[in-house]
Amino acid sequence: MAWDIVIAGGGFGGFYAARRLERVLPHQSARVRLVTAENFLLYTPLLPGAAAGTLEPRHVVVPIREELSRTDIILGRVTGADPALSQVSLTTIDGREEALRYDQLIVAFGSVSRGPARAGACSARPGFKTIADAIALRNRAPVNLEIAESLDDRDQRREYLTFVFVGAGYAGLEGIAELQDYVADVIDRYPRRRLDGTCWILVEALDRVMPEIAPSLADFATRELRARGN
Ligand SMILES: Cc1cc2nc3c(=O)[nH]c(=O)nc-3n(C[C@H](O)[C@H](O)[C@H](O)COP(=O)(O)OP(=O)(O)OC[C@H]3O[C@@H](n4cnc5c(N)ncnc54)[C@H](O)[C@@H]3O)c2cc1C
């Protein structure tokens, strides 16, 4: 009897697990089911481009069904698991509660952005992990410029012209740089903003940016950002 393999989460981990299994498992040897909240793989390295409008949102996602032909794709959210029964429970996108039995379970839910230490400090602000986050950021910049342009009070204008990114990892750094490029491209259309300038602040708890890469490259990135006035 074929093995039942359930993959929970369709991001990089889950998607590539399914793709690899399709390649290595003999036909009919296993049933692979992928439970995922979206029917696309978000290609996160291109997310800053979507936030800055240099890329269309549809160009930073890969439709999962186009890439996986032998995997059963189930759209929904995994809500729990019972290892004793070898079973995961899920809610499908149309709200049905279901249970899936498995012989092997691959858990690949990804991570969530860490929240601010002080409750409420940034709770209403967009994160930078999903396509919706990127679109929200892309929309926020021109709206802020429009509001600032309409205000007579210089201090009030400054509030809308100050952009704060929290977290100087790869995503934060690329995000601030791309958004700054976008604003630089449209700046001439906003005479008052030209007068006041924008303010870009990158906040990081560690003593360096991008702990995930070599210090020499991180230093280079810091110098580049400082040269832009950040
Ligand atoms: C802006 C940005 C840029 C990045 N750039 C790079 C880069 O250049 N190079 C690099 O190596 N890494 C980069 N990363 C990091 C990289 O995206 C992550 O390391 C990678 O996505 C982790 O893969 P994952 O499968 O663990 O999680 P994810 O890719 O986050 O996938 C998790 C999936 O599980 C789904 N899910 C979550 N909960 C449930 C549930 N209950 N039920 C069903 N589905 C669920 C989610 O919807 C998602 O589809 C970047 C990240 C960001 C945010």
C-alpha cells in the first residue's frame, strides 16, 4: 500500500520537499499531499522589488500547480496535529474542517516576524514577509507623499516624510533601499517634499547590519546606506 506523506506549508521548505519527492519516489509508491495557505510560492528575494514597484506582484510568485504535477495540493490552514493518531487537522479555504492521516509528516510553516518589545509600538505597521505586506508598503509611500504635500505645517509634513524600518537584516536593508529608490524617482513631482526632504531611519538592536552575511560585505552595505543619508 502506498505511503501517505503530508507536507504542511507551501513555502520554500514545503515546495522543494514536494518537488524532490516527485523526482525521487517511484510512481504509485506514495501519495504526497501539500497543505498550503496559498496556491503560490512567494519568491521572497524579489519581494523588495514588489514593494518598490520595480516588479509586478505577479512576477514574484510561482504558481504551485504549474510546478508540481504529482502532488495533491490542498488549500487551507493546518490547525493542529495528533502524532498519536498520525493525523493533522485543517480548515480548507471554504471553511470545512478536515483531518489527514499520514505515515510521514513534513512541517514547513516558516516563521513569523518578531514583534516589538513594547506592546503596541509597531503593531499597526506593515511587516515585510508577504505579498500583501509588499503591496501595503508600495501604497504607503505615495500616500504619505500626497498627504505631506497637502499640509502647510512643516512639522506635520515631516511626520509623513519620515520612514522607519525596524530590523537591519537582509529584508530590512533591501526594503529600505528599494523604497528609497522609488521615492527618489518620484520626488520631483512633490515640490514641498523637495523642500523638506525625506528622512530614512533603519533601527537595529545588534551592533552591525545583516548578521547573515560576512562582516566586510555588511560594512560595505552600511557605508552605502550612510552615503545616502540614512
Ligand atoms: C523580504 C525577504 C527577502 C528574503 N531574501 C532572501 C534571500 O535573498 N535569500 C535567502 O536565502 N533567503 C531570503 N529570505 C528568507 C527566506 O524567504 C526564508 O528563509 C524562507 O522563506 C523560509 O522557508 P520556509 O519554507 O521555512 O518558510 P516560508 O517560505 O515562509 O513558507 C511557509 C509557508 O507555510 C504557509 N503556512 C504557514 N502556516 C500555515 C498553516 N497553519 N497552514 C498551512 N500553511 C501555512 C505560509 O503561508 C507559507 O506559504 C528572505 C525573506 C524575506 C522576508
